[in-house]
Amino acid sequence: MAEWTDRSWNSADGLKLHYRDYAGPHERPPILCIPGLTRNARDFEPVADRFAGQWRVIAIDLRGRGRSDPDPDPANYAPATYVTDVMKLLDQLGIADAVFVGTSLGGLCTMLLAANDSERIAGALLNDIGAEIDQAGIDRIGGYVGEDSRYASWDEAAAALAGRNGDMFPHWSEGDWHGFSRRICREEQGQVRYNYDMAIAENFRRAAGKPQADFWPFFRALEGRPVTILRGELSDLLSAGTAERMASDIADVELVTVPGVGHAPTFDEPESLAALDRLLDRVLAR
């Protein structure tokens, strides 16, 4: 596993937020990794293992996830707040632009950031998220987010995750599920529990009950940058039709479908890392 340094930055409203900093050359834009709704910086260990050293890799914990502080006001668990946090990190580090790798919620944040300041984006990989989101995926996530399940062991946690997500990753082995559980859970007082503030569910459920926001203008803000759309073949959040429309809507987009997985590809797949490799080549060629 690639080595990293644990670092932190302060949000505008005083929270201490965490990121993993994997060393790499400073003459290139770093790879900035933003995780999904209930996930954290550990999700991007395969990205760091492949690219750290050649590229600086920064993998963040959004507020309320991983080692970042929880927010006392759950209303702040919203994409606009996360974008403000990311912009503050970039400013603190003196980073003019970065290659954004955003999984699910992280991809929404990437599109929203592009609409605010597209110059900060050297390239973008949107991992199983689009300008339109399928209701089936929203319903599935809504069925478990915010449930503070506790498990007596890592074996029990891995088995529970396999039972809940087996349709999304039908080819995973028992070892895969154990590795997955170690990324998204933590051990606390002799129990294994999910590594996020359960209050993030409040805004998610509130938003899920309203008409979807139109994210097409935010996606189109990526025009002029190399973009990769990564889609799990079995995804219930990003439809094949939406992904194909996105790939033809703006220039310089590569659509990659990862076989045999759903929401969301984990970057353990060779196809996912190869897609990011090609994106980085396109960034360097500009």
C-alpha cells in the first residue's frame, strides 16, 4: 500500500477536516479524490497504489465522514457546503487546479465546483454519477443510509455488507467483502460500525422527496476539460442512456463501462484504473 501523510484543514465554519496526502511531483496538478455519500478517503487506496509517486494524490474525508469532524448542524451536509470546503483546501494548499476524481456524491461536487470555478479543474472523472440520477438507486441508498448498525466482528460486518450489496458486486469473493468492510467501517468499543455521522441521512432523505435538481448545466460547465465517465454495468444510479447522452453532450468525454459491477466501481477493477490512466494522459497532453 502506498504511504501517505494524514493532514487536516479547517472549514470556514471551524470544523477540522481530514485528508490523506500521498506524495508526488508538484509540477503536475494533483489527483483530488472526493468520496461518495457514506464513504471516506480509504476508497481511493487503489488509486494511490497505482499513481502515487508519479502524481500527488489527495484523498479527502468530507465533513462527518472518516476522520473529519461531524457537523453539529445536519443541514450543512449538502453539496454546496462540501464544495466550499474543497475550495478552501485548494486555497490553503496553493493548488491552482487538480484532476478531480469524484465517486457518486463526489462527482456531483465536482460538477458543482466546475460551475463555480471551472479553472480549478484540469480534468475530471465522474464515477457512476450523472446529470440525471435513477430513482431506483436513490431508493436503494435511502433504505440503508443513517442506520447505525453495529456488528460484533469484522466477519459479521463483511457478511452484512455482502447481503446488502451483493446485487451490485455479484462476483466478489469473501475476501473482497472483508476488504470493503475495512474501508467503510471502523472499530469502536469492541464493535464494528459505519464510519460516518448518521445525521447525513437527514438531508439525503429530504432531497430524495423532492423533484431532482437539473444537473445538466453543472455537467456542461466541464466543457473544455478532459472528462471520463465511469459507469458500473449493473448501476442502478447512472443509466446507460444518461451516460451515453453525457458522452455526446460536450467534447472530450470518454465513457467507460466497467463490467460486472454496479454502484459504484471501486478502482480495484483494471478497467477503472486504465480509464484514469488515459484521463491523466489527456491532461498532460493539453
